[in-house]
Amino acid sequence: MTKQKLDCVFQPKTVAIAGVSTKQTTVPSLSQRYLRAVREYGFKGRVYPLNPKGGEIWGLKIYPNIKDIPEPVDYVISCIPASATPQLIKECAVKGVKVIHFYTSGFSEAGTDEGRRLENEIYSLARQNGMRIIGPNCMGVYSPKANFSFVSDFPKESGSVALICQSGGNTNYIVREGANRGVRFSKVISYGNAVDINESDLLEYLTFDADTEIITAYIEGVKNGKRFSQALREAAKVKPVIVLKSGITESGAKVAASHVSALAGSNEIWDGFLRQVGAIRANSLDELIDMAMTFSYLPLLAGRRVSILGTGGGVTVLAADDCINAGLTVPRFSEGIYNKLKNLLKTEAGVILNNPVDLATGVYQTGIYDVLNTLINCGEFDLHMLHFALGLIGFSPSLRNRIWDSIVEDAIRVHKESAKPVVVVIHSLASNSDYEWMLEAQRKCCEAGIPVYHSMSSAAKAIDRFLRYHELRLTRAQD
């Protein structure tokens, strides 16, 4: 498959939406939501609503048939019943449509003979007429560079992370939570049943996509194991590929089959397979986001030595455990560094200075700039972790925010001045105000290029997988 064959999927010029009704209710219909999303997101091309009854909606004429549209249409979104889709394809063929995205469900995932028959029919019709199908049973495409999205409030900025995802709901979550963590996407597709465009097509395309530096994938099943294995292997040779495979238990496999009519596979098989081809495995949606953020923000590290700077003796001990259990090292300070820190703090009361550093509450009044700057420039560590245990310190919200804001500002300042690897962990959220502060601090850190995690364990696991990926690439390059 050549790259150009999928450019039309991610760079539509003219869009029609089939099934748009003039009837307006408090909650818009799905077809109306697609129409609104495409327009409000800022799509530059024309958008044409379709319905055999005609009419008008939001100042737009609704065309009874696609052949009535006065210009070529290259991309169609179908929100009509499954039984009507073969006729839609025939009409689109006459118009010269390149891509049809079927939000429509009721095909093979329904588990009925009629659903399977319809799916085979639309596939055959599309193939005969040179059209590509996204889906059926999916949300479709989000392509910021093309100003095209199935949701109006997704970020407008284009990034370097691509996402291929069989689940529409999971696509929404990954994009939204990824955006909160500073991840921006190049191309995203929810592809559902994959009757035509499937995971292998997308991997082959994204491997050579200049806009994509990192590929993420949520996969419930694959259509062709041999082709997928080759596509994944080739992609992993040139860029990080992070895969979340669901349906790895017997019950999960049954649910996956009913969701998108896909073959699943056991946990052991997938674990070994992904390791063999050089892909990175995620075990949850949040781990997938952690990894996408880590590869987006963290520079290549020289090693696994970590310094930990935070608050609270108990959580600091757990922080060290989490790092060591993940394969990182937490070496004790040299005598020289220990003495420098001791002189900076003027006291050892309530302070632990032997890595991890547990700062006494008094140091909040002066910030952490000098302490963090000393650690970053000592040359004894490859990475520096700063953690905030929000719910463990009994400050009033206003005082806590003022103190912790200054600590975040210190961390950003040191990071900008030194360009040394720093990560922030904001955890132990215990109130709404904690969560609100975390979101704002997270935004500031991400804008400064500092990755933010929600637990020490998740941070340590993501960093370990990041390091293992680069260690494996180095080993293979030397072989």
C-alpha cells in the first residue's frame, strides 16, 4: 500500500454527512453532532448534510442525494441504518467519493448472519469502486493539521503522536487525558470493525508519516496476524510503537469479539510477540498515556541513576521502593553533595538528605531552587524526580497553593537553565482543590517541557520502559 492511498483519510477536502435530520431536540442527534463538530473545529472545506427528505439545518441546505451536491465530495460520514448503507456506497461511487466513514453499527459485531452479510456487501461494493472504508462501528478521524475532527473541542495544535484505536470511547479518553498531560497528536483514527482499513494498513502508513514520531495503538484484535507482525516490526525499527492490547483473558476476548468482531489472543502470546518485534507494551489506557508523554518530553538518558526530592517521610520511602522495583537506581549522595545540601538547609531537623530527600516543611518558605540546582549539577544522577504529595500536608488551600506554586516555578526555572532531565509527580490527591491545583501545575510543567505523572509507580514504570526501548535499540544497532 502506498502512502497516498491513506492521505485521503487524514486530509479530506470536502465532507458530506449522511443521515442529518432537520429535527432539532435538546440533545442533538449523532449526525447533527458530527456536523457541528466538523464545522466548529474549523474544517476549511465545505460540509454538506444529506437526507432524502431534504430541508435545511443551521443555515445549511440538506441535499436529498449526494449526486445533487454541486462539487466533488471525497469524504462521507455515514450515520444511517446499516440496511441502507449498500445503496449509499453505490451513490458515492457515482460521485467519485474516496473514503466512507461508517459510524453506523449493526454489522458483524452484532453477531448476526444479516450483520455479517451487510458487512461483506459494503466491503465488496467499496472494493469494486476503489473506495476506502473506515469502520464500520467507529468514531472516525481526528487530524489537527487538516482542521478535521469528530469532536469540536479536541486540541487544535498538531503534535507528533499518532493513535490508532479500535474503540471510539477509548479514543476520546486518550486524546483528552493526553491533552491534559501535554501530549499532542498528529493523526488519530477510531477504526472499529476494520472491514477495510485495518491496523496493518495504519501501521504501514504511519511508519513513513513525516508528521508522526511516536505511534500508539489500542487493539482488540487483528485481521491478519502475519501482516500485522511484519508491519509492527518495521514500524518499531524507525519509531517508538506503544501498544495496549485488550481482550487478553477469556472473558475479555469474548467481549472484544462482540465489540468489533475481532480475534484476540492470549496475554502470554502478546507479551512475547510485542517484545520480539521491539514494540512497547502498555497495560492500561493511563499507561499508554504515560508512555506517549514520556517519549514526547523526556530526552535520552545517560543511565538509570535517579535523585528523588519530595515531601513526607513515608511517601518518600515508597517513592524509592517504586523506582527500585521498576529497575531504576537510587544511589546515596556522596559526602560532598550531602554537605552542600546540609549547608543550604542550615538544619537537619525533620529532613532526610540521603536520597530520597525529604524536605522539612520549613524549606517551603525559601523554595527548592538551590537544592534542586545542586542535585542537577552534581553529575551523580541521570534523572531528577520532584514529587508533590498533595493530600498529606495540612496547609490551608491558599497557603499550600502559594508555597507549591513557588516550588513548581523553581523546578521550571532550574529545568530551563540546566536543560537536564527533570520529571514531576503530583500524587495523593484528596480533595477537589488538590485536583484543581494539580491541573494548573501540570499545565505549567508541560508547557516548560517537564513530564508530569500521577504516581511514583507509574512514573518509574514509564521511565524504565523508555530506557529499555533505547537500550534495546542500541544493542540491536551494535549487533
